[in-house]
Amino acid sequence: MMTLEAIEAEIQKLPSQELAKLRRWFDNFFADTWDTKIEADAALGKFDNFAKEALAEYEAGKAIEI
């Protein structure tokens, strides 16, 4: 396995087009990882209290239309 320092050194050697491709890949990788984490947290009910609070505020007329 490569060290982070070795990966960083290799990235610095990339031509601009390859660096752009890496950036797009990493952006997609990060977004997919984030989506998976959010979906897992939602399935575990970690957002249930937030949803209850929001619905209670809405039903109490405290919501502001945007």
C-alpha cells in the first residue's frame, strides 16, 4: 500500500488534463461515500428527532415559506 505522501507526490506529477480527471473522480467518490453515510444514518433513525421537530414547528405555524 502506498503512503499518503507517495500518493501526493504522484498527484503533483500529473498533467493538467489528468489532474482534472482525478478531481472529477474524487468528487464523485466523495459524493457517493457521503450519500451512503446519509442513507445509513437515515435508516438507523438518526434524523427522526429533527423531522419530528420540523413537523411540530410547521404544524404550530412557525414555518416560513421560502
